[in-house]
Amino acid sequence: QGIYLYMTCSAGLIVYDISVPNNPIYATTATLSQGKHLHFSGGYLYTVTATGITVFEYATPSTPTEVSSTPTTTATAMSVASSIGYVTNSDGTLVLYDCSSPGSPLPVINTIAVAGNLVGLAVSHPVVYVADAGGTLYELDTTNQNAVVVSDTVTSPSGLGTHGALATDGSVVYYGYEKGIAAYTTTPPTATPTAVPTLVPTAVPTSAPATLVPTAVPTAAPVTAEPTAVPTAAPVTAEPTVVPTTAPVTAEPTAVPTGAPVTAGPTAVPTAPVTAEPTAVPTGAPVTAEPTAVPTSAPVTAVPTAAPVTAEP
């Protein structure tokens, strides 16, 4: 409770300060006659002893104060819900107490005979689960506190031994046996406990604790995204325009009658046609025409290969 630990034993109610978990510090001991069980509810601590039910108030956690005592010699466990105290007894009875005034002795509301020596108790009000020393689980409907009925009974599963502790969250009852744990589903307030298929109890040897066996997962072949193949050996290049290299570019002169002088502008030109002899050009390189030397009186202009080169007479 808070930063304090409360425990009952033959020496009484012992309190430890556990603010530092690995270094608990003894706080106090309250006298009890062979403490058996304890339960916290509504700011009070209810303890079951060999001589009765002792209630403590613990406003100061390190020094709980006794506020009431109710005599009983057969109580084994106690739980409180909605101001009702449920107490199991070694004589096989479940006794209901009025806990509306915990500072005074607790009056009895009803006593229900169940069976055997009741040693286990779990409450999901108004349903109560009790277990006897032989390992049988009983479910009781306490909706009507004056007419409590046993609504179902479940015997101990084979191989788990006998009695143990009980706990419930309202939908599942957990029963701790000597050699294992069983779980039962419920539907309050008139539930029929049914073994949960995935929690079928089996005997667990105490010398070999159960371990989880992981499923093997391959690690050699990690999953990777498959990239789209991109060729790298053939880079994309611009395709140059192919220019023929075997056909020399010639200037086509206009035919002139033999013997008639040719004039280009004011300067006379010999009658033989003039041709420009181009140099072979590699593919992809710009083409230039290398003209043959011509007399200075008649210069010849080289024309790019995109258009035929002609000598203008």
C-alpha cells in the first residue's frame, strides 16, 4: 500500500518502508494472533487471524491503528466489496458481514454452507468464488444476500494437485493449484465456468520451469527492394548527322564556249572550269571545303556542304 509493505504472519502485522525496493526498512509490528490473510478496502485494512477479524485504519501508513475486532475461530480468508465482507471458513461455510461501519464489530448478514474446508476466495461482486482444500471450485450468486445460491461447481483438473489461491478480474477466474494454474471464463452473475481452450491447465514439474521456445527466423536472406535494371554500358549520346565522305564536293561551273574568255566581274578568267577539291572529313566533324589555289585575279569562295558549292562565273 503506497510505499509500505504489509504482511501477516504468526508474529502479527508487520510493516516495512519500501521506498528503496532493494533496501526495505522495518517500520512497525502490530500484535495479531497468528495472522492468516489481509485485504485493503475503503481506507481500512482487514486482517484474518486465528481468533477473529481485526480491522486497522492506516491514515499514517507506518503505524496502522486497530479500530475494531470481530471474534471468529474458523476464518481463513476475507474480501470486501460494496461494504459486504465475504469470509471463508475452515468449517466449509461462507459468512457475509456488514462492513458499513468498520470501526465497530462486524455484524453477520448470512452464513452459507458450501462444502469442505474453504481455503480460497475471489470476489467479483455479486459473484463469489471459493475453493476447498480438495481443489474444487464453487461459484456463488450473492445478488440476494439472504438467499445465496451455489450456481456452479468445477472439480480440479487432473495432474494439478489440490487447493491453491484464487483471483479474478470479473471475466476470468484464475485458480492456482499445487502444480499449475487453471483459468475459467465467466458471465456474472449466473455464470457457468468453462475451461478456456487456450488455457487448458497441464501439469508443470516444479524442478523444470517452463520456458518460451521462439520460432526460428531466417536471417541470411534479408528482404530487399528489387531495383529496375538500368543499362550502364551504352550511355545515351546524341546521334550526329551523317555526312558522306566519299563524294567530293565539286563546284559546277557554267559551260563556256572554247576560246571565249570568261570574265568574273571585271577580271578575265581562263576557259577551263575551276573546281574546289574538298578534303575528306570524318563522320560527325563539320565539313569544310579546301579550295585549290586559284590565280589571284579570280578568288574562289568555299561553300559549306549543306548547299552545293558552285563557282560563280
